[in-house]
Amino acid sequence: MQKGAGQRRMGQPVSYRPDIDGLRAVSILLVVGYHANPWLLPGGFVGVDVFFVISGFLITQILLTRQHVGRFSIADFYARRVRRIFPALIAVLAATYAVGWLVLLPEQFQLLGKNIAAGVLFASNLFQLGQTGYFAPDAAENPLLHLWSLGVEEQFYIFWPLALPLLARSPHRRRWLLAVIVASFAAGLLTVINQKDWAFYSPVTRVWELLVGCLLAETKFVRSKRSNLSSAVGLTAIAGSALFLDRSLSFPGAYAALPVIGAALIIMSPKSALNCVVLSNKAMVWIGLISYPLYLWHWPLLSYLDILRNGVPNFLEIWAAVLAAVVLSTLTYLYVETPLRRRPHVAPKLAFGLACIGVIGVVTVAASGFEGRFPAELQQIAHVRTQDGAGFSDHCFIEKADAGLDASCIEPGDRPLVFLWGDSTAAALYPGLKYAETAHHFRLARFSQAGCVPILDSPKNGRCGSLNALTFQYLQSSRPDVVLLHAMWGDYRSLDGLEETIGRLKALNVPRIVILGPVPVWKRTLPHAIINTYRFRHELPKRIASGVSGPEADETMREFSLAHGVEYISARRSICDPEGCLALANGSSSEVVTTDNVHLSEAGSRFLIASIADELFVFTRIGLPRTEAIALPNQR
């Protein structure tokens, strides 16, 4: 490809551009604003995409400049990267670990160890593929989630300094660059629908954003004349993305083109009024200079605030955390980053320091999160795990690999039969129901499937539909006295299918159809809420009022039940009162009511079933007598 008349020779040195630091400021302000208050900038996460373009542009300029003057060295390049990236990263990782030691439960602290190890290896983006998605509600519990973007960048920096000299020798280098950009963008389009996390975190689907910046630097496609229109369009694209995109959209995909093109248009217009006046303003330049440490500091502070405040920090607390991040970023830039960057032989020591942080992360994983960090009275609470409940090890709960619904899920005998049907929150009821059998003289059938509300013919989930159909066949064959339906009702927006299911149950002449309302849902886990309260009050709370769902879902299900002529029992009214929701049954640290944010513990299950026993265990025998033999569905 021939050079245009206005282009400079490839590799010609380029002077410092303050507007680029101003654009960095735009990038970090968008990200911080989004993380602080998503309603303020619902698409502020596009700031990372802007930064990718800046990063590709600047790194290519550096590489080409050094090649031009004959001073390019791979070893020197990576030493510079170490001095640039490692000082602030070491400081933030060490501080995050120290706070985590005081704040996080063993399982969460173990996960922090994994995140530290992945961050040290610059593979955080790949590690996150198996974790909570970036836009998931629980993402705030991961103080190092934001290192994913650093992983993408550093993975790019591994191959780009090696590929660029080879590419520079080719007369078709720009065609090759464009081909890779198109291929990477296409990969994102193809995967963002069904593999959203992969499209978000993978370097394959993100590299095109960095390469757009590389292409700008390689072609020298930067206007020497004032170009107010280009920069204005670019800023509009970025601002529009930040204001009108949100986490519900399939991002990155095609939407990522808006901030990427916007950043490119601004970079290629250095003489515009926007670049010269707004982006080159001293305040914007300063924010750009501290943008890297600010990116590192802000998210752990916001994450820990969210954890300590049980998921409901107020507006002032959030922005106090942001202000603290700005202060820490300024101190890091002035007294950590800048001095160490000027020491040419410090790279090996920094690499060793970061490696030590990584070893600490690995040791934390091996030590299962150091449960002994907690006082003896808190260790039982800190060690609570959902999977330890009897209902989740039962073969009639469909989540385990060896689980299966069959006739053995229905207890034999001639006592009245209570048929439990629902999702994983129904499985959590199993210990309480089993405990109540002796006193109330009934048999139990239990059929529960993770993530499957008890609705027949679910059009949205074929797996749930087939499992619920099988459950209904066993229900027909067993002729229960009471059908007990329970699920996270608040998570299912459409109750049309439940209406039809109730109609089919009524057609079987089931004596009693009972809907058990949703249990309280904690914003974070209840064990964490208990420990947080203990930190401030120095006593174990019996009830906690903050960070827990309100009565809306309970009222919705009550109204639905009344409208459709079925009985309703409120779980919430048994667990919660005006003082808050029950945290510890009988006030004992061994009897945490909820193991995570929604699943009852065995103690919680026994408490709830005992509380509703007089309503639930009322049996009216009608129709044919019950027998011990249960016919298999395919034998009827």
C-alpha cells in the first residue's frame, strides 16, 4: 500500500500529546462513574474500550519510534513495561490482600488468592471465564475482577512487539492489520449471544480494539489541520455509548464499535478545539496521569465497601470511597510509580516482588482461605456451606452428577403423603420436613431441580420442562395428600405457567395445594452479614434488618394464590419481623438460618417447618387409600 502525500515516514518520532492523557481521563472517569453508580452512567464500562484504543496507539508509537532510531530491544521494552505496570500493581494487590484477610470469609478469601495468582500471571481475564460474569450482581464481591482488562492488554503486549517488526517489512502490513481487526470483530459478533463471557473476556474478541489504535499509529493517519467535526463525532459516540448502553445488552459485540470508533476519531484529531482546549486542560491531563493507579484502586475499595455494607452502601459512602481512591492514586503515582519508573535496574526486583505476591495467593488457596483468622465463635459461621445441607446431597435433588428422579424419591407407607416440588430452595426444606415426620406422622416425596421453578411446559428451559414433566408423572402415580410448591418465586417474572400447572393439579383432585412463599433473599450472604454486624457491635445478632429483600415477592405470591384458589403460607412472616430477618436460630452460632444469600441451612429449615407446621400438616383423606407400591410413570 502506498503512503499518502500527507503521511510521515513510518517510525518518525512523535512528540508528547497532552490530549491523549485527557482522553485517558475520559476513559477512567467513565469506568469509575459506572462502578460507583451504574444508574449515573449505565454504559460507563465502555471506558475500558476507549483505553484499549489509546493503549494500542501509544505502544505502537513507542515501538516504531525506537525502531526508527535503531534503539529497539525486546528486553528493554519488557523492562519498561515492568517499571510501568508492576509498582502500582504490587501496592494494590498487597493492600487488597491485607483488607481481605480482615474482611473476607474463607471461601471468598480463597477466591481472592486465586484472583491474585491469576492477576500476577496477567491471566485474570481467562480466569474470570469460569467465575461470575462481569455484569452479574455478585461481581461486586470480587475485589480484583477489574484486572481482566490488564490481562487482555499484557497478553497483547507479549506478541505485538514480536509481530510488529515482521509486519513492518511487509508491503501489505495494513491489509494484514485490517484482516485481523475484521476477524477479531467478527469473532465477537459470533460469540456474544451464546458465549457472552467468552466474548467479553477473551483476547481473541478484544484484540481488534487495540489494533485499531495500532493502525492509527502505523499509518500516521492523524490530521495535522484542525478537525473539529471528527473529534466532536468521536466524543458524541463515546458519550452516547456511556449514556445509552447498559449491562442488559449483548456487549461487546457490535456495540463496542461505538466507543472504539469514537476514541479513534479523537486520537486522529490532535488540532481540534476539543483536543487542544478540553482534553489538554491541566485537570484532565492530571487525571489521565493517575488513571492507571486510579483504575487499580477504585474497584477494590468499592467492592470492600459493598461487602462491609451488606450490598447496600449509600451514595455518600460510595463517593467517599471514590475520593479515597483518588487520594491513593495520587500518592501511588507520586511516590511509587514515578520514582521506580526512573530507576533503570529495578525491573528484576519488581518482578520478584510481584512473584512473591503470587506465591501468597497460591498459599491462600492451598490453606482454604485461612479459616483460623476468625475468633472461635465466628469460625462456625464463616465455615457454613450450602452444599453441606442434607437436601443438596440427596439423590432426589437434580444438580449432582449421580442424581436421578425415581420412585425412591417417594417414601413408602400408608401415612399421608406430602409431595415437595420446586427448585434448589425447595431442596433446602428437606431436613426440616424430614425432622417433622415423626411428630406429624406423614410421608415425604421430594422432587427438586436446581434453577427449575415447578411449572409444567416451560418454553424457556427444555431441561426444566422435561424434569418437571417427569415429576408430574410421579405426582400422578403417588396421589399425595398435600402438594407443596416452593421456589425463588421473586426470580420468575411470569406466573402464567404456574397458573396452568395449578389447574392440572386441581384436575387430579389433590386434596391440598400449598404454595410456600419465597424466603428472604440477602444482598450478600447471610454469614457475611452476621460477621459484619459482629465487627461493629461485638456481639452476634439474632436479627438483621439491612441488606435483605423486602416483602414485595411475598405479597405478589400471596395475591396470586388467593386469585387462583390455592393455599398460601408465607415463609417471610415466619423468618422476618419489623426488627429484621432471623440470622441465628436460637441465637447460636451453629444455627445460621441461611447458608448463602437464599438457601436455608438445616437449622433454618427446621425452624421454618416448625413455624408453619400447624398450617402445613393438616391432612384430609379422600378418594382411594394409599399403598406402599408406587407405580413407575412408564408402567401406568
